[in-house]
Amino acid sequence: MPQPAGDIAGEQRPSAQAAITSSSFIGIVNQELLLRNEYLAAENRILKAQLKTPLRLTDEERITLAEIAYRLGRKALEDVANAAKPDTILGWYRKLIARKFDGSKSRRYPGRPRIDDEIEQLVVRMARENTDWGYDRIVGAMSNLGYTLSDQTVGNILQRHGIQPAPQRRSAGVQQHGQTSSAHTCLSLRGQTFSRWRC
């Protein structure tokens, strides 16, 4: 059913009145924001004038200022900027953008990541304390401790520390032990022989 013309005009009047009310409210808010910005700019100038040395900003502070300065624009920045010259602040922004898109976050470096020092020292300790343990046995022991290594990694670690593989370590240990025990026997025999000569 068609509506009477008076109702449509009646509906348009409140919306026109709402538009006037909202535009006056926006004007008041804009005026208040302008006054706040003016106050903050004046306060910043006064505080900067009282500083004896130049401001030392961290990288995070530079990034924050640069992002806001870029959105603000050069002309408005000339009125507000006190921490540094507008060109300097906009230069910070250019460097920020260059760093953001240079690909360094996703850049991969060649080769595997290095093994932690703690893990490396643990492997070396196991190899020195257990001369008959091979690479696979050390890998198993490390796995029991919650570390995942390959036998090749264990071999590389031991090679860096000048430790030989298990068969050579064990034979070197037995040979060294045999030399010391035979030296004791020889000394004791010489001692007995010498004591016999003394009698």
C-alpha cells in the first residue's frame, strides 16, 4: 500500500536534523582534537628546549615516530616534529621500509644450523668416558636424553675434538693400558732382580 506523502517528508526531517546534529558534533570533536594537538606540540617544544643533550632514541622509538610521520606528511610534520628534522624522520621511514622488504627474515643461510655447545660437550664426554661406544651407541644414548642427532653429526663432533672412532679409541686405550701394566711388571722384575743381586 502506498504511504502518504506527509509520512515520507516527516521521516526525512529527522534524518536531516540528525545530519546537522552529527556535523556539529564532528566539528566540536575536530576542534577539540586540534586544540589537543596544538597543546602537545607546544609542550614538546618546551620540554625539548629544557633538555641539555640531544634525544637518544631507540630503534623501536624511531620506528614508531617514522610510521606516524609518514602518515602525517611532510608539511604537517614541520610544525610538529621536535625529536629530529622532518627529513631525518622520513629517512627513518625509508630505511624501515627497505629493511622490511629486504628479505632478511626469510633468508636462509647455507648448511645445517650448528649444534649447541652443551650438546657437543655431552657427546664428547660420552665418547671419552665410554671408549667402546661407537657413533650409533652415542646417538642412542643422546636419544634417551631427548636429543636427536645422526651418527654423521656425532662423527663430525668427535672429529672436531680430535677423538677417534670407537675401534681406534678402544685399541688405543687397551694399548696404553697394556704399556703401563707391562712397565709395572718390568719394574717389579727389575726390582726383584736387583734385590737378588743385593743379597
